[in-house]
Amino acid sequence: MEACRRDQPHLIEQVLNEMEEKTNEQVAQFFNEVTDSMGNHALHVCAQYGSCTCLLCHFVNAHLPCKLTLLSCFRLDDTMDALFDIQFFECDPLTRLDNDTPLHIAVRYANDKDAELGEAMIKMMCEAGCDPRVRNKHGQKPAELVFNNNEIKKTLQQTEYIMAEGIQNTGDGVDSDGGEASDSD
């Protein structure tokens, strides 16, 4: 959790090195189950503290197909990206208190602390497979928490639409639904 709080990806690498003999499922189980005293998972803590210091993550990943496995092709020096590199990592755990996803927390970070970094985190999270359709215990989706930032709201709404329709652009002009992209696309 300290790695997530202080954006120290080398600490995650240390843990991964110590778990070399474990299966991918066991490694993911460890990272998916670890929480702080408030019930926040690793990705919640990253979003809460803005542990995505490399703003290039958004710009690099924006040109990649929206697949979690492709994020590992580029080794970026931030903790959130290190977590997404873990096979079977859960992108949408819920907090114990409010049933918030990491996207809910990232939106609050963007609203209250740093809009630019928050936007980069949110885009990275959406590209990695975080689901903006999940409602918290107050019935709110992350997009409903956004204020005064149309770009973040647009990102969340587009991702929600893509997930709802089962569309995944593979980057080769063919959508995963089997259809060719038309000239009007």
C-alpha cells in the first residue's frame, strides 16, 4: 500500500520478484485482496494520491488498442501502470465504506486536487478496462461526480458506451463486433 501512496513502483516490483514462484492467479489474488485499514484497494489508493506521475501514460496508451495486456508493452514509471501490468488484476474493486470504484476516487481527485493528472489517470483506467457503469452505494456512476470538466465526463461516457455496446477498436480498422469501419466512422 505504501507503493501506491507514494508512487513507488519499484516496491511493487520487489513484491513481484519475491512472488516469482507463485502462479499469475496467486499474484493477482494477493494484489486484489490487499487493502488499507479503511478497506481501500491498491488502485483506490493510487487514485486517491495521484500515483500516476507519468502524464505520458495517457498519450502513449491513447494510440494503443484498449487491451490491458498491451499496457505492458510500454514500461512506464508509475505505480498505477505497474498494477495494470499484473495479469488478472481486478480493475473495479469496491471500497468498504461507499462502494466506490477507483474511477469514483479518480474523479474526486480531478475535482478537488489536480484536474490534468486526474484526467490522465481516468483515461488510463478506462483504457485498461475500468468500468464507468458501476454505481456506488449512493447510486452514482463516476461521470455523475464530475463537475466543470467536460473532457473527463466525455471520456467516461464514451467508455460507458463502448462497454455497453461491446465495441472494442482493435486499431486495424476492424471493430471487435466484426464490422469494418466505414468512411463515415
